[in-house]
Amino acid sequence: MSAALLQSGGGSGGSKDRRMASAEQLVLELIIPEQRENALLDLSKKRELFQDLAPMLWHSCGTIAALLQEIVSIYPMLAPPTLTAGASNRVCNALALLQCVASHSETRAFFLNAHIPLYLYPFLNTISKTRPFEYLRLTSLGVIGALVKVDDTDVINFLLSTEIIPLCLRTMEMGSELSKTVATFIVQKILLDDVGLAYICATAERFFAVGAVLGSMVSILAEQPSVRLLKHIIRCYLRLSDNPRACEALKNCLPELLRDNTFSNCLREDVTTRRWLAQLLINVNGGQMHPSQRVPGGLPTPLSSMEQILPGQQNM
């Protein structure tokens, strides 16, 4: 039905009206149990076409409740782990629509005030490495990633009032490369906020919990390099070095693999990350760099450690 509506008509205005009519019909079908699965699939595939889908989802009667019903219905499959591929795909389609709501400026605050991210935390607390569980974790992380992508201290304050840091650290330890990357990106964005940095550096326990996981990931990357993941790890370390007590601790616990040019070849084409690493080493060494930690040839002067992620670098 929706495909026919999208394909018919002439002008751009008429086409937009037809798309919205299609979206409205699919949203209405979400609250009809017999039609929900197909509506979830269609909406998740075409959500980029529907500009105002997020407000429509939030303000339509019963729609968010239907999406939450999809989420809680698979809780019994988490332990013992019996989640099937079909059930995982279906709930991930619901999560994709919640990500749409989390991303939209008009609905983000409503999304937080309703504490909807908490419904996703059981998925991040799973340990099964099967494909259905990994897909579920990754899609759930995508919802949280959509929240932190916009620099908003209210989002950070909300997340810090929950268990998001331990849950991200768990994924950073045992997830797939892509899940690790998204989880590390979330920790990075929390650290880039002053409130987040102060929270993680407020106690030695929090700092060393984050530092231990980052250090373990660096060791793994020395054997299985991933520039994308390494970029986020280095940015986390660099931001930690902005805190005086954390910077002092990093003098002893920063991995030697980041000091000895182990990743020089890996980062040869990534000038921004090389700058971050060079600045990190300068910060940790009190403004001086040991000869073994020299900046790779051709590297411009390191930027301030408060440098924000460049446009285009925020997307994974």
C-alpha cells in the first residue's frame, strides 16, 4: 500500500503528502496486533523518508505503548538465552523507531522524561554472543548513541543517573567490534561533557574501571587493529587527561602500546587521531615527550586537548 502511494502522484508537495499519509496509516497499524509486525518492518525501512515520523509516533495514541510491549515481550528470552533471529529482528525494528524518537529535537526530552532508555538496559546486560543477541545489543546501543550525538547536558545527566557506564564497559569488553565501537563512542561523548568528565573522575573506582577496560581494548587492538575503534579509545584517554588527577594517574596506567608507536602504521592516514594521540602523550608527560614517543613525521603541531570532534568525525 505504502509503495503504491509513494510511487503515484506528480509534484513534490503531493509526493510528500502521500508519504505522510502512508506513514500515518502504518503508525495506526502499530496498535493492531495482527498488523504490527509488518508495520514495524515497513516503518523501520522507510523511516528516513518520513520527516515528521518521530512526533507522529510519540503523539499517536497507544503507539509508544505498543513499541514498549514489543520490547518487554522478549525479556523472558534473555535468560536463559533463547532469543531467535525472528524475534530479534522484530524487536530491533521497534528499537529503530525508538531511535527515531530519541534523535528528534521535538521528542528527545519527552523520551528522556519517560525514562524509556531504561527499557533497553536488560538487552545491554546480556552476555550471549550469538547473532540475535549481538544485533539486539547493537541496535539498543544505537538508541543511546542517538541521544548522546547531540551535545545536551540534560541527556548526560539522565544517563549518569542510570547504569549506562557499567553497561557500556561490559559491551566494550565482550561485544563485537561494531558494538564495542558504539559503546566506546557513548563513553567518549559522556566524557566530552564537563559533567560526564567530573563524574567519571570523581572517584578512583570509576576512573580505574574505565581505564582498565580502555587498556584491555588497546591490548586487543595491537593484535586485531581497528582504526575506527582506536580513534574513540584515544579520544577517551585524551579527554581524561584534561582532569588533573586523572592525568596524574595516566602517567602510570596509560598503556605502553600507546607510547611506543605501536599504532603508527595503523594511524598513518588518520591525521586527526594522530594529533589526539600526540597531545595525549604531551599532557601525560607534563608538556614533554620522550624520544620514543616522538610525533610521526609530517604531523602538524598538536591541537589543544579540549579540541572537539571535527565535523564528519562524529559519525561512526
